[in-house]
Amino acid sequence: MSTVTEAEPSFDRQATGSRLDWQRMLPWGLLALLMAAMLGLQSQLYIGQERTVTAIFMFVALAQAWNVIGGFTGYACFGQVVFFGIGGYATAVTMVHWHLSFWLALPLSGVGAALFGAVIGLPLLRLKGHYFAIATLGVAEGMREVVTNVPALTGGGAGITVPTVGEDATTAYLGNDGFYLLFLGIAALSLVVALVISRNRFGFALRAIHQDEDAAGAMGINTTRAKVLAFSISGMLTGLVGACYAFQQVVIFPDRLFDVELTVLMVVMVVIGGSGTVLGPLLGAVGLQYLSEYLRHSYTEAHTFILGAIIIVAVVFLPQGFVNYVREARRSGDYSLLANVRRYRL
Amino acid sequence: MSAFLQATVYGLLQGGLLALVAVGFSLVWGVMNVVNLAHGSFVIMGAYLGWELQVHAGIDPLLGMFAAAAVMFVLGYAIQRWLINLVVNAPIFITLLLTFGLSLLIVQGMNIIFSANYRSISTGYASTSLSMGSVRVPLGRLIAFGIAVLVTVALVALVNRTRIGLAILATGMDRGAARLMGIPARHVYSLTFGLSAALAAIAGTMVGTVDTFSPAAAGSFTLLSFVIAVLGGLGNMYGALLGGLLIGLVESWAGLYLSGTWVNAMAFLVLVVVLVVRPSGLVGRAYYAARVEV
Amino acid sequence: MSTPPVLETRGLTRRFGGLEAVADVSFSVPQGEILGVIGPNGAGKSTFINLVTGHVKPSSGTVLVHGKDMTGAKPWTLAQARVARTFQIVKPFRGMTVRENVAVGVLYGPNHAVTMARALVRADEVLDDVGLEGARDRGPAELSTADARRLELAKALALDPELLLLDEVMAGLRDNEIQPGLDLIRRLRDRGLTILVVEHVMKAIREVSDRVLVIHQGRVLTSGEPDEVLSDPRVIEAYLGKRYAERHEGESGA
């Protein structure tokens, strides 16, 4: 049983007509403003800072992608990185073997990841809870071995080099400024997708499935179709990020492209920020990635150790996520974190 | 043929050990619906404890494993009592994340303390082997296998025959009802988790005597535990034994016929196929209340 | 040619392991009838509803809706065919308001070509119908038992059903809450709905049903007029055990 936080009257706004129209437009306005600010920010950054912000964009996109299946639909996918890896390898392999331009390889990778999501989604989305979580984890681990074991195609464990320099180059390397814009674009795309889903019919169906799948089916929602579609969209976004990442890294390895820690980071960002909202994963990704970079620089050795501790503290004190916590606290006037702990304890 | 026979024997011996790795994981999952992603790190911690005792105090791992188990029992009890119990009713993301955070903490802690180097617990008997016709049976592995089976049998007896065991079973089946009968759920959960950690420590010590280990192996032990628990039906301890033997055999045979690291994919292949075809596991229905929750 | 019954099952059977939860159940419900389905705990009543609505797949047998074979169809297919149900354990969408709960059915049910604003207007009409108009902006967690059951019914009515399967909508209600429920069921029938009522509350069944079907150990024990069926010794025995039935017979014979 999932415990979903209190009712959120999202559609009532639309029913009451133009009075609150501005409230409907507000997130779009804010998003446009944010993008403009990010474009302006670029020229103000040193190279190191630019890379940090680029990495933050990447995680904003990844968190939002996971949010579609994990947050909205409520299926805890612990193998999300498989889409990242498939997107990355699809780009690398098509650029190397088919001599495709990156700009062609990128959408192809997205489509490939979406198709893969549909194919594994059909059998796997029949599983629930832990079973789904670990089955997807198994798929990701298995796929890593597959990629490792077909070196003729993927370069195997020794990695594969994306042709970006010299005579074989199909698309010239973008450089720091180029990748900043590329990842900003991907982050914007994922935010737009999440925002649209959070407010349309489809998102309404996903919320219903999350809250009670049997009831959703009984009320006419084709739950199989909705879940598979959500999984595909989520996979496509993740695959696009993987494709950009592969291009940025130039040399990619199965161990990095299918790293389970990447999945966990997505889940942590979404859960800590507030799953099922659009703002939550955005804040979670920005906050956690910034913190993580800071820790990596300041406490190189203990960095993972501290990250583990942060995860533990965060899930104990903010199990519903930051955004949902603030929302509830504002409604009830109770800001106590201890009340939070009391909610799920034995 | 003799290569096949050798692989079969090796697979069975390895499978028994894997079953011991998984049985505690299965117990925790079955009783409190918590998938403990830190289980593999408990196994490795047990291996390091056994290693420390042998290297610094000269205690044979066959004795040392009891000390390691005692230490891990206390640690496991404390983790459940003061940490996991806080979120045991939360959606599954939360318990998965919490135990994953715990695993990061423990693995990195071990990296800092022991370094990432591979180690093993060397014993006199590990390198000895018995010959049965053309098949070689390493004594160390035979001992580890024997202990794995004995501990699993003892665990089943403990759960089915003792007051504490029955309290664990009852709480696993219906926590509310068990509470009404005066069984303190917090304490019972903590005992269960402690027991699981102690079993992991014994398994870890045995792993250390027959193989090399490093903190990085924690993740794969957790995954194998999951595969085996699913195969056996969650909470079903003999099922875990069967699942362990099966995975041991599959991996050993795969190593014989497949090249490269395909072997590593076998367990996951089996997992995904079983989940899709027979979600309740190989051994009939789940032993405990099979609560499938989101 | 006569119109086929709204719902018909032929030899419907479901086995769980070695247990036959529902065994060889055949019957039909004509247009506009209220059929009461009774049986002791564990008789297979809920499984029976789950078999009809596609939440559980039959081991064998056939389900016909308006004469069309719907055996093993998915729940949403049945919802599109205007077959609606309630769940014995209420299943509200806990993160939505009462109004949004009902709007889901308007949006995704057979009338799905509506806008959200329209869906909410229609949801309000349904809530008026079941007497929940005062609670529409509340969360399901804030509702009383009776109101939670009303919401369950409202969610089913949001589909504009022709066939309504009610799984113990009266369970846990006080006597004074049952009467309005019965009135509502009758009103729905008067609008042309065909209704199957699974119920434990005998008084309710006797009062509202045109016909009663008794299921015992997964099989049809008997069916007929409510008064006739409810005084059938086999039915009393199934409910209360053999000894009670004998004594009861002795007393009434004396």
C-alpha cells in the first residue's frame, strides 16, 4: 500500500475557469524564466563551474525521467540506468559503425530506449513492488554483461570511442559551452514533459494507477497501456541523456554506462525532493548534485560515506520528500520533523 | 564428462554457500517485507571480522565465525531497532533507499578501514582436496557447504520449534494480530534482523575461507540473495537452500560452456525469467503472508 | 428474437491451487432486475464478481454481457462496456479529492470524450445522486465508513453503467444508514440499471432483491424469490450449520 499525501486539488483550478488562469500558466512562466537565466548564467561561469552546472542539468533530466515511472506511476524502477546505457551505446555504436552524425544518433537513441522500455515493460510491469524493482535491476545488470560480451559491436569491457576528432569524426566535439547548452536543452525537455504529464489526462490516469491500480482498471483506465507508455517515455528521456553523456565522455565503458549507483542517485533525488511533483525532483537533483560535487572536492575519500549518511537521514526525516513536506506543513501549520518520523515508524 | 561432473560438484558446493548468504535476506523479507539492500555488505563485514580474528588473534575461522555472528547480531539488532523500525511502514522506495544508504556507508567504511584490496582467510584445510575418482572435492569448500546446510537446518528448527521463532513467524504472518497476542513487534523485528545479520556473518566468514573478497563484492551478494530468495519463495528457508543450489549449478555450468563474463548474466537471466513466469517462486506458494505492495 | 440477458455466466469456474473458489456457476440476469447474491463467508462471492469484471481470470466457463463473450476481458474493457463494480474493501484514490475520484470514471469510462471541466461537472451530479455533495473537496481519508461506501458507489456510477455489481456496499453500516442505501439502489433500477447485489446484511437482500442466488462452497446452492430462498432449510444450514438448522426446523414445526 502506498501512502500518498493529501489530496491536491489540481483540476479544480481548471474547472473554476479564468479566475485562476494565471496559476496554471505560472509554472510555464517560471520554467521559461529559469531557462533564460541559465542561458545568461553561462557567460558568467569559469570552466570548472560550467562543468558542474552541466552535470546538474544532466541529473535534473535524469531525475525528471525517473519521476515519470517512479513518481507519477509509482513503479519503483531500480534498473533505470539500463536506458541510460542503451542510449549511450546506441549513439556510440551508430556513430562508429554507421557513421551517423550525433544529431541523427541522438533521436535514434531516444527511440531505441523507448522501444526497449515498451518491450521489457509489457512483461515486467505486471510485477509489483519489490519484484518490479529488482527485476528491472536484474535487466540492467544483465544488459551490462551483454554489452560487455559483444566486443565486436560495443568494444566490450575495453570501451568504445565516439568518433569526434580526426578523419572519422561524424560530428565535431561540442566543447564545454556546447555541452552546457545540450544538457540544458535535455533538462528543459524533461521538465516540459513532466509538466505536461502532471497536468493532463494521461498524468491523471498515472496518478490513479499509483494510488490504486485495481480501482483504476475498474474505472476504465487501460492500466497496461498507460504503464507501458509511461515506462517508454521515462526510458526515452533517460536514453537521450545517456546519448548526450556518451558524446560528452567520448570513451564509454559498460561499467560506467550501466552503473547501478546512477539509478540510485535518480531515485534519491526524486524521493528527497518529493516524488510525483515536478518541482521536487528538480530541487532534489540540483541540491543533491551540488552537494555531491562539493563533497567530492572537499572529502574525496569519505564522499560516498557521507552520501550514504545523508540518504539515511533524509529518508528518515523527510520520507515524503521536501516539496510534499512543505505543502503539508503549510496546510496543517505543523512544521515538526518528528511528526514525520512518527508517521511510518513501528 | 568428467569436466561436467567436476563443474556439477563445484556448483553444488558453491550453491550451498550462496544459500547461506541468502537465507537471512529471505527471512527478513518474508517477515517484515523489507528488502535489505545492505545484506551483501553484512556478508563482507562478516568476512572481514573472520579475517581480523584469524590474522590478529590466530582464531580459526570455524570458531571465529561464531564471534563474527555475535558481533553482527548485536549490530543488526541495533540497526533495526533504532533505524529501520522508523520507516518500516513507509512505501518501499523508502526502505530500499534507507538500506541502500546503509550499504554505501558500510562499503565505503570498509574501503577506508581495510582498503579495496582483495583478501582471503587462509586455512590449512582450504587447499587440501579429496579425490573421488576423477572428481576433486576441495576440503575447504566441503566444510563451508556442510556448515551452510547445518546452519540452514538449525535456522528452520529455531523458527519452527522455539518461542522466539514462533513469535517471528506470527509477526511475519500478521503483525497486528501478533501484537494483540502480546508479542512486542519492535523487539521481534530487531531479533529477526539481528539473526539475519548473524547468518550473513557466518556466510561471509565461510566465503572468506574459500574465495577472495573485497568491499566491492557487497552489491553482487545482495543481488544473488534476491535471486535466490525469489527462486525459493520469500521467507521459505528450505526454498532458499534449493534456490542457492540451483544458482550455484547454473553459474558453474555456464562457466564451463560460456565464454567471457556471460556467467555474470546467468543469475539475472534466471531471475527475470522466474519473475515473469512464476512470480511466487519455484517452491509453491510463498511461505509467509505474501504481501505484494507498492 | 428476444434480447439477451444483461449478464450471463455459463459454467464459470476458478481454481486457486487445489481449491475451487468458484465452481460451475451458471445463471443470468435479465434487464432491469436486482439480483441478490448471498452465501456464507468464503463462499466465493467476491471471486465471482472478480471473474465477471476481469480482475481474476476464470479457469473455465464463459461470461456474456448483452450476449457478447467477455470471458477473461480486462477490467477496463468491461468498464467501457458499461459494467461497473464496487470493491468490498473500498478502493478510493487516496491522493485525490472525492470529486476527482469520481472524475476519473467520467474521463476514462465509456463517455471518455469529455474535457476535464466537463468531467468535474458530471462528477458533481453523481455526488449529488449518492448524497456526497457536501464532501466533494475532501480527501477520502476524512470520510466516515458510510460516506466511503457512498464514494465507492459514486465511482462506479461515474461510468454511467448498465450493469452494476455491488460487493457488500452495506457492510459495516448502521441500521439507519442502510435504508437510504436501499432506496438509492431501487432508484437506480428504476432508471433502467441492472444490479447484482452481493450482501451479508439479510434484511437488505430480502427487501431489495427481485431474485436471490445462494452460493455455497463456490457452487450455486439455489435461487428464486427472496422469501422462499431465505427460508429454504439448505440455505439456513449453509449459513448456520446443520445442528442449528435442525433445531430451527424443529422449533418452527412445533
